[in-house]
Amino acid sequence: MEPVLLIDDDEELCSMLEDYLARHGFAVTKEHHGELGLQRALTGDFSIVLLDVMLPGLDGFEVLRRLRTSSQVSVLLLTARGEDIDRIVGLEMGADDYLPKPFNPRELLARVRAILRRSAATQAARAGVKIPGAPGIKHLSVAGIELDSGARTAICNGVELELTNVEFELLGALMESPGQILTREHLCESVLDRRFNPFDRSLDMHVSRLRRKLDDAANLGDQIKTIRSVGYQLALPAASSSGYASGHPGGHQAAHSGREN
């Protein structure tokens, strides 16, 4: 069974999730205090950590901050806070995704499986192992950005980008269809492994973080355009864009673009 660490002070919720996840192949270890949860997470015994933000002792953000100094274990934040800024902070600190409370256990299961699939792909690529049924290795080069899905590297004007699994997949999706508009629905399904929900801002937050990293590396964040009410586009210099059409699944011709989130 896949080992999961659940750090949450709601003991009733923990017991319910333990039973539910066990029926789907996960062995859950529970901790109800931030400091004890951090100690457990640092053992390296778990495939993923489900981390509540509101904890006694160390809060979830502080647990995540300390955890990321020495561990890249996958982390799904569970947050009852409604403000986008709290979710942005969690992603900035290295969480793989977040899930607002209250949530349906089926949604939690889907998020966990999606995170673990992305994590497995990254680990396999770094080890040079081919996962059966996985897409072939891609070497993409667009507008000063080079992406190698085999080595799991992305280089922007000679600077290697430190990307999360989601950011890497997101950049790859945009680079596969340069100059085309990819809808939010398409990107949610292909990158986040879930259906689009207009109230879920996580895709927009991942795009914002990717833009910032491209800016930091080579002032290229503006190449990812927001197409209002539609999706996103990796823009090309005018001389390079004429050869691209809008035949990609989820793709559209540009009608209105701008950098707004």
C-alpha cells in the first residue's frame, strides 16, 4: 500500500480519511500536531504528505517551510482559509497542490493520485526509466526556452529553471503548441489531471509562478499571455508565428491577449 502521512488536528476527519484511503490502496499514518508531523515527514517514509494549514504548535506553512529545506516529498495542502493569498503562499513555499475544506473524499483521492502520477514521472525520468504507457521523450525549443522531458530539465536562455512537477508539465503543454491558445479546460485536464472548475484558481496560480520564474531567468514571463475568459498562450515573435495553426486539442486562434491573472 502507498504510504501517506496525514497531518491534521481534526481527529474525526483523520479517522474518516484513513478508512476511505485504506479502501483505495493507501496506508495512512496520522499526526495531529505540527512539530510531530514535521518529524514524521522528515523520515522519508511517505510518498505524499496531506498537510492541514491550521495546526497547533507549528502551523502548516511553517511545517512546509522547514520540510522543504531538506525534503522534496509531495505535499497536498488542506486549507480552510478562503483567501487566495494563503493558497499562493502554500504554492510558493513548495506545495504541489491545495484542496480547500470542506472537500469530498473523492476529490482528495483524485488530487493525491494526480500528484503521485506526476511525481512518479519525474522520478522515472531522472532515473532513466521508461514508464509503460507514458508519452515518449520530447525535446522542445521555443523562443529561447528548451525543454527535455527525458532529463526533466527546462532551460531558459542558458539558465536552468527550478520548476515544480506541475510547472514543468504546464510549460511543456504550452511549448508543444506555441502561438496557440490553450483553454483552461484543456490545461486542467492535461496538466492537473482534473476537470476545470471556474472557482478553482490553482491553474492561474501555477501560471503566475511559472511566469515569475521565466522573468527571473531571462525576463520572458510576458511570453505567457492570458487570453481573457479562454486560457493561455505561449506567444511567439511575429516572424515565427505565421507557421502555426490552431489545430491542437483545446487550441484557439488569438482574439484578445494580455498579461492578467
